[in-house]
Amino acid sequence: MRNSRFGYFLFLLVILMTGFAAPGLAQSSEPVPQMADSLRADGKIWVVVAVLATIFAGLLAWLIRTDRRIARLEKERRNS
């Protein structure tokens, strides 16, 4: 149980660190796409962010559920 929680924490830490490091890796010499400017101006960029956050949250929930099922099956197999 402890190793599983450590794995989730490590996964979350890597995801967060990657998200904060990604803007620093972008090249500043290229212009920002006009689509991004129009989405920001209209306030629709938050819709895009919300959809992406929902997708990632769903994937994370699915991974956690699958891990718990596998752990339960492994435990049942050990007890048999």
C-alpha cells in the first residue's frame, strides 16, 4: 500500500514539474499563433484548459482504479 502511494506521488510530481518546465523550453523567437491570441481575448482558453484537465483527471482516475484492481487480484492469487 505504501509503495503504491509513493508511486502516485512520484507520478504527480513528475507531471507537475514537467508542466512548469515546459514554458521555459519554448522558443521565444517564434510568434504566438493567432488562434491562441483569439482564444485568450475571448476568454475561451479556460474552456480548453478545463477540458484538458477533465481528460487528465479521468485518465488518472482510470489508472488508479486499474492499479487497485490489479493489486486486489494479486492479493487474491497469493492467498489461494
